[in-house]
Amino acid sequence: MHINVKAKPNAREEKVEKIDENNYIVSVKEKPEKGKANDAIKNALAVYFKIASARIKIVGGYSSRNKIIEVI
């Protein structure tokens, strides 16, 4: 399953908001430096979907706020 994620790094609180079936907004506290925010986004989505973070992969938009993520 592919989902579209709008990333909000450097947020006050971590949360995952579902917009519709394939679109989410993920807020994380980490800054967008050296992939820290991407790792935090993967971890937040893993908790949200109740799966291992290894089953979440960023397939597009690694350095962008708009990301395409594959959930296996």
C-alpha cells in the first residue's frame, strides 16, 4: 500500500493525522537534518499502524515535505 504523507518536522508534539484513505499529515519533533525527521516519521507511522518500522519505506520525496511511503 502506498500513502502520501505531508511531513511537519520540528513540531511541538508528535502526531499522525489521517486526511483520507491515502493522505496523512505526520508531525515530529526532530529537525530535518541527516535523516532524523524521516526516521521519526517512519517510527510514528509504525506506531500508528501497529507494525514494525522495518515494514515502512520512503519511496519518494526523501528530502521533501511531501513523501510517498510504502507500507508492507
